[in-house]
Amino acid sequence: MKLIQIFSNSLLLKSTTLVSLVSILAVIGPIVIVSAGFWDAVSHILKEPESFWSPSHIVVYTGVFMTTFAAGMGCLLLLRKSVHGSLKTGIKLVIVGSIVQMISGFGDSLSHDLFGIDGLISWSHQPLEFGLVLASLGAVLIIKNREHTKLRLFLPFSIIAFLFFATWLIFNLVLTFGHTIQCIQIYEIFSSGCSIL
């Protein structure tokens, strides 16, 4: 127990450093995930072999790891009781978003094993996207709380990322309910995108 206290109080893990790392990783991690997700979609269009360890999946896992690492550091901050207000709320959103991403990622892997290549709309993709929205919103709150520091440089970037993820999730949810008309236009773009509908 004493070793954990010494480690958690070390200079490398000062609260301000942890807050900065949480916010930066909570912005960059989801961006890496979505970028690799588009790469994976292109692989599906090209009918490339699908495996758990395909290059695009490894990049997705790297993004998930970044967000999970941010969540882990956020847990450390919460355990120390060194954050309050909107900063605490932001960290909690990053943690919840990370958990949702990990569960959805595992579900997506199971879905691929059971049903093969899925489409844009699936029972595992939308929760994953919701996790991205939560983590990126958490990053916005954290950076907004620290806008008197150098982190303010990341604020526009984090807001754009959050708006993109939220718009993407809304697009997919609308697609779920209005798929007949909407799939006609996007089917060619996403190939199997409407197959689950």
C-alpha cells in the first residue's frame, strides 16, 4: 500500500500533468479510432481479409488503448480527490466513454466472429460511437476547465472532434430509422453499410 502511495505521489504523476495527459489522450484516442475505422471500412469495400489483427484493427486498438490509459489516469485523479466541478465531470465522462468503447469493441469482435463483416449500423458500432462522444465531451470539459493553461490550444481541436463524433452518431441513429430512403444514397459509399438494417 505504501508503494502505491509513493508511486501516485511521484513527480511524474503530478495532478496537473495527469489532467493534461487525460485531456490530450481523450481527444487523440477517439480520432485515431475513427480514422482507423474509416480505413477498416475501405478494407471491407476492397474485400480484404478480415482478422482480429489486421493493420486497421491494430490502429483502432491503439486508439482505444489511448482512451483507456486516459481513463486510468482519470481514475487515479478521482481516487486522490484532487479534481472538482466540471473537471471531475469531464474525467468521469472519459472513464465511462472508455468503458463503453471497450465493451463495444469486444462485442464488435464477437459480432464479426458470429456474423462476419457487418455494416455501418450494428448493435456494437453505435454504442462504440457513443463511447467516443462521451470521451471527447469529457476532454472538452477538461480542457475548458484548464483554458488558463497551455491546454487552451487544444480547445478548438477538441470541440471539432466532439462535434464530428456527435454528428456521426446522430447520422447513424437517423439512418437506423430512415434507412430505406437514406441507404440508397450512401449504400455505394459504405458498401455493406445498410446490410444490418
